[in-house]
Amino acid sequence: MSTAADYEAQAAEALVQLGEAKTEAERARLRRAHGVYKKLAANVSEAAARVAARTPPVKKAHKKTATGLFK
């Protein structure tokens, strides 16, 4: 899985290529690519923050019932 820094680097590269683009179609493609990479970077960083904030699951001990079966 890529990191947010990887996507930020790709977004920066798209901006550099945008400055060198010769046709309007190429410029439109690079603007779209830049926006996609920025969104991906934001989503990856938000997901990492959610994972870090998540509390670990609590394991419950099994209790023995009157019939001797575990539930």
C-alpha cells in the first residue's frame, strides 16, 4: 500500500508535468491526476489516523454455563 508521502510526490510530479504540457488535453489530464493524487494522500492519512486512534478489541473470557457448555 502506498503512503501519503508517495501520493504527495506524485501530485507534485503532475504539477511539474503540467507546466511543461503542450496541449489542452494533456493539461486537463494532468490537472485531474493532480487532484486524484491529493485526494488519495488525504484519504490515506485519514485512514492511518483512524487506525492509530482505534482502541484494541477487548477479549472476553468464556464463561461456563450450568450445562457445562461454553458460550
